[in-house]
Amino acid sequence: NADVMQNPRHLVRRRGQEARLRCSPMKGHSHVYWYRQLPEEGLKFMVYLQKENIIDESGMPKERFSAEFPKEGPSILRIQQVVRGDSAAYFCASSPRGQGATVGGYTFGSGTRLTVV
Amino acid sequence: AQSVTQLGSHVSVSEGALVLLRCNYSSSVPPYLFWYVQYPNQGLQLLLKYTSAATLVKGINGFEAEFKKSETSFHLTKPSAHMSDAAEYFCAVSDLGDDKIIFGKGTRLHILP
């Protein structure tokens, strides 16, 4: 969905490098959700953010992964010292306010496909 | 924790045949339920949602799903498959008051000519 913009679409990193994934939510949306998709495993929830706040990070790995959603600019998912197992598609979704599920579900971006070589 | 189980990671149906994709949820309290579709190299698109109103929910592209509390199921159906329906379909669930949506592992639908 072009209304939620993710970039880059494809990202290649060598083991040990940093990966930065960006997500610009739909206009008027203040809540962002990050998911990781591995083959045959569906989408795994990672983190839920509101502007300048992390609401729920229960799905984030304890090390190397961080996320932010500043007052200005896109949400960033940052992976430090990437390893082969980080290779996946990372999707961002947004909703206009909390209770995203009750509002009617999220609007998803087209994803960033990270390949670690 | 909430979860959904999708039976069958791959389903093949002939063009024009009935499509049935199965989904069971784990909660004893009726949650919110969703079906999303993902076309290759794209994000997910909402097909339909159940939010405790009518138990038969109609979505886009001719799909519908029926919430059955007694069976804890929310199966997705379409009377007549089109080639353009070939995609991956995800069932998802969210508890009341929870913004987080939990997805199943997906079912890839193949349409045979």
C-alpha cells in the first residue's frame, strides 16, 4: 500500500553492519507497528510506537534491535551488527490512533526485504 | 496469549471452484478477527474484519467469513475462485482493548486453470 511508505524496498548488509529501515505512516496516522516476516512463519509482531513513545515492545529481540518514532520524521527500525538470521521482510503498519484493531485494522506498507550476506 | 491457527499452509483449488481457507482462534472471549491478503512482494491488505457485529462478514473481492463461537472458527470463503485470487492469506486476531494484531502463519492459495 503506497500510502504507508517504507524504504528502502531492498537492503543488503554484510554481517556485522547496521541496518536502518524507515517507515512513514499514512497522513494523519500517529501509531506505527513493526512486523517481521520469515518464510512459512507468518508475521511476527515486534513493536508498537506512538509519536515519541514506545507502547509495546514485547516482540523485539532483547539485543541489537531498537525502534523509534520521533516527533518529526519517519519511524526507524534499527538493527545493529546484523547476522544471517536477521534476513527477512520487515513490514510497517499504521493506524490513526490507538485501538488500531477496533478502528478497522492496520494499513500496511510494502515492506523492506533485508538480506544479510 | 491470543493465537490463530490456519489449517493448511498451501491450498489449491480449480478456477471457478469454492475457496475455503480455515482459521481457528484460541480465545474463550470473542476477539476481533481479521483476514488479510498478501500479493507477491507487497504488503498486506485487509479483506474483512469481525468486531462483534454480524457473524457473517462480507469483504472485498467477493470474500466472506463466518464467525462461529461454538467452533472458535473464522473460515474464509469465496463461491468461485478467480486466477487473480492466487496469493497468501493471513488470519489475524486481536483482544478487546489491545492494539496489537497477532497473525497466523498464512495459507498460500493456488488457483488451477
